[in-house]
Amino acid sequence: MRRCVCPGSFDPVTNGHLDVIRRAALLFDEVVVAVAGNPAKKSMFRLAERVELIEQSLTDVPSVTVETVEGGLLVDFCRRVGAVAVVKGLRGGTDFAYELPMALMNRHLSGVETVFLPGEPRFEHVSSSLIKEVAAHGGDVSGLVPDHVLARLLERVGRVGQTENGQPDAAG
């Protein structure tokens, strides 16, 4: 059984994240999505909410489980769940420059390898931070996150009663 870990803050999960997780599920027998807090970022969703949103997004992929990571090193989490690799999606060269030193340190500390998957080009511009910012300012982020995530996001930013394009719906 070959297990990998797909780590991230997933605040919120995007279609780009889900693409990488689904592709990892084709390469490994099991994928553990490791949802972590990021003290450098202001979270919109609690860890438990993020886990729920990811689980709802991946009901069709039985080899994926979702767990929270609360502190500690990623390699310790990998050891605990028996993962042989970390899978990270890359949108471009900047992501690679950021991720490479961490991948090398993880291998140094534990022997856990990192597998980089190039992101789907249509999601290259998508990040959770940008999704939150655009949604909060009335922009249309439909198609960049699953519909159930979009509904929760619009609720969280105070845009309940609006369609994805920011227009009032029939009830609002």
C-alpha cells in the first residue's frame, strides 16, 4: 500500500487543489489530505470546516481521507500516517522556488520524497487567498471552487442572496 500526503491550508479548497488531489489518487493507493493552519494567514474557515468542505468535494474518490494537522513537522505527520511521499501542486516557477527547499529538508529529515505535479493551466492564477479577496469584493469566482464551497464562501463574506456573478437572486 503506497500512501501519500497532500498538505495545505485549503482555506478554502479550490478546483486547483482538487485537481492535484485527484491526480495523486491515480498515482498512489491512498491519499491523505493534511489540512493545516497557517499562522501567517488569516483563516476564513475553521479547520473542521475545511475538512468538511474537502470531504464533500471528494466523495467520488474513496482512496482519499482528510485529516487535520495541528502543529509539528509535516514529516512527523507523514511518519504517523505511513506516507512514503508528499504531493504538491505547482502553478509555476515561484511555487517551485518556494517548495524545493522544504522538499529537500523533508527528505533530509525523514527520507520522505516530494512529488511535484504541475497544476492544471486553467487554474494557474487561482489561490485560496485570491479567491477570498475577489469574493469579498463582489467578484465572480464560480468555476474556481466547487459549488458547495462557493455557497459557503459567499455566506462568509456576506454575499448571501447573490448569484455567483454578484447579481441579486430571485429571493434576495
